[in-house]
Amino acid sequence: MTAATSSVKALNCTSCGGTLSLRAAGYTVSMVCEHCGVTLDTTDPQLRVIAQATAALRRPLIPLGTRGVLRGETWEVVGYLERSDGEDGWSEYLLFNPYRGYGWLVDDGRRFNYGFLLDSLPDMDGAQIVIDQGRGLDHDSGPYPVEVKFVVGEFYWRVAVGERVQVTDYVRPGTTVSCEENDSERTWSKLDLLEWGEAERAFGVEPRRPNSGTPSPAEPSPWRDRLMESWIIGAIAAVTLLIIAAMSSGTQRLASVDAQVGLEGAPRTVVIHGIQIAGHSSAIRISAQSDQLDNDWIDLDYSLVDKRTQESFDAYGLAEHYSGSDSDGSWSEGDTRPKTRLSSVPPGTYDLVVELSAHRWVQNASTSFFGAQTGMVDPNPTLVPVTINVDRGGMFAGNVILGLILILIWPGFVLWRHLAFEQRRRGSSDDDDDDDDDWDD
Amino acid sequence: MKFSSILYGVFCVLILAVFVQTSRTGFSPFADGGARGMGRGGYGFYGPTHK
């Protein structure tokens, strides 16, 4: 669009006599007096009054006549109107450049959008529309009625308060295409979402800060890039951690001993001498195995004693097996092969002292704390075999789980913020049935 | 790449480094005993928990 002739022309309002500046002379069809609010016909040399003022004049955030450079184009604000769909309202600034024509700056109260009328019809592709052979835009809302609530300045059509159109919106991240229809015409316009502060810098108004208000349907999630990056980094780190865990899970048998302990007999002590831990500190796993337990348990008190320093690493194990039947059928439980893990045992030579005591479990007897149920020692107990193995190394599952949790905290937080944003964004859209997969591309 | 992603990458490297070191020395706060292990708890809990 070009302007062969364009100049600022001084006029006087035929209603109030106030001085007016006609900025887009030759293009402007109607003009709303910024002093009294009447609508004037600028195509009439007598500046005929089209409509009387219907509302008290308000001052736009960006005053009429303000010039600014937006995305490389110099614009002057020539018109301002406020519209509403009955629930939400927004402001639209008509921009003019004699060489570029008209543009729009739309303020939804949170962010600014910048755009133009389309000079060609969008292509329909199923439920989407396509412009400029680019990505499609999904139907977002409408058609819904929109009414002009306030207007001031000059326009290329005869706009007046109360003017109604039916609007249908199509969106993709960062872009809205709106179709406006009334009885006589249908127009398409494309609006691009501006960065925070971009319009404010261009026209010299107070910049807005990113806030948690309701985003527009076309606003892409500010967490989307972080989400992609954090999940990629997190996945790499998690896989690396699992590989390290798998490579570190090997064990080395240090000692093994077979022993017997009498059920309800006197406790027995078994000592495994000369367990060598060479090189560096490492985890020690003491595992007991007693597969002949039947409604019995064995207490296993371990003391791994450094022969040089007499430092003792103590732990406890419990081998047990119980079974029975009730109204639900038969049941069994218990671990006959308990594993006890010692953390970071320093290198050295150790003796493992194991104190074993085996007991029968009698139903309906006390099964709560400490000590055998009878307190009696059987002089001729039934012997139960127990095998005790000592291994070096292995991986603590708790360490792996803790590492994965720490790695996934940030991606989880970003995902939560992203979903919260998307929920708010979808809350501002009328069309809940839309497929929002594209928004995560 | 966002600065927060770079920081997160550094954090992951630190986590992996700590994990490698704990794997090498066999340290775990979840051990039943040993150096700085939290332990399994008290003695004497025996008997089935069935019903």
C-alpha cells in the first residue's frame, strides 16, 4: 500500500470548534473528535457530524499522534477504539504510515499484538486455515459478537460506538488470524504477539512486566523452551546415572560360612576371620540364607570389627518365614534371605562376628517386641542351617532413586509451570475441543 | 539455550559426579549400617504382618 498524497491537515470540529489534525488525509473516512467525541465525515468538506458523542472521552494509553518505530517501521497512532465481546474488552490502536498504509496495535490489557489486514483470503485446510503457505492455524473461538464501546481519532471506515461485527479467531503460537463479518463485508486480519515491552519501547509508555494474568489464546508458553531443554538434559543425565549404576553394581565374594542354630536354643556366635577389604572404602553386603524356616525367625546381629583399630560396624538382619490360612485362603510371608548393607567400610582386615538366635512363632502368642515368646531355652533344639555370605561392592537402590529424583526435580517443576500456563491459556479460549498438540512443538 | 538450562546441566553433572564418588566408595545414607548409614531400625520386630 502506498500513499501518493499524505499530509497532516488542520481542521476545526463542526460540533465544538476544537482544532483537529487529520493525519491520514486522503485515506481517512471518519474522524472522532478528540475534544467532544462526535464522529465527523472527513469525506465531506463541511465535516458533517455522523454521530454524536455517546461516552465521556477517555485518554488512550498511547496518545493519538504518538510516533514510534515498531519492527523497523515508523508508525503514527491515528485512531483508538475499545471493543468488547460482552465479557472481555480490549483496545485497538490504528497505526498509519504513508508508505506502509495502516497497521493495528491491539492491547488485551496484558500484551500487545501487532498486525495488518490480510490482502488475500486464507486457504482452508480441514479445520485449519493457512496463510502465506505457512503453518496452519486452529479454530479457537467464534463466531462471537463484538461491539465498539469507545472510539476516538480517525479511521478508514465510518466507525461509531455500537458498531457490531461477528468475529472468528484462529490461532497458532504467537499468531492470531481474525475474521470480522457484518452485513456488508468480511475482513481478515493477522496479529503477531509482540515481546514483553516491545510496543511500550516503540511508543514510549511504561513497560509492563511479565505477570501471571490470563494469557491470550495465541500466547506460547514461556516455559516451552525450558521444558524441551530440561527434559533432554534430564533424560541424558538419568540414562547416564543408570549406566553408571549398572556398571557399579558388580560384587566380589569375600567370605562365606555355613552354620546351624537351634530353634528356641541358646544363641550362637559365629566369627568369620580375616576379611580383607583392599584399596578404598566400599559397601559391604552381608546376606543370610535359611530356606528351612517355617513359622520361625532368626535374629542376626552382625559386627564387622576392624582388627587394627577395633572399630566396629554393627547391623542387624532378620530371616523369617510364616504361613497359615484364614477365611481368604492360605498365606505366607517373610524373607528367608535377608541382605544387610554396610556403607563405606574403610579398607583393612576385619572379623565378622555374627550372633544368631532362632525362634518359633506361635500364633496367638505375643508378637510385638523383644525376646522370644516363651523365654525358655530348649536344651535339645531343632537345628536350622544358615549360610552367611559377605560380599564387597554392589549398588544401593536408594542412591539411584535419590539421584533420579534430584535430576527430575527441575524438569518436573518446569512441566508443572508449563501445564499451569497452558491451563490458563486454554481457560481464555472458548474452544475447549481444540487439539493443542501443536503448542508443544 | 536458556541460562536456566545451562545451570541445570551443571547441576546434573554435579549430581553424576557425587553419584560416581558414592558408588566408588560404597557410601549410602540408606545403608543398614556402616559409616553414616541410617540403619534399619530397632531389633525384635518379628511375626507375620498378615492381618
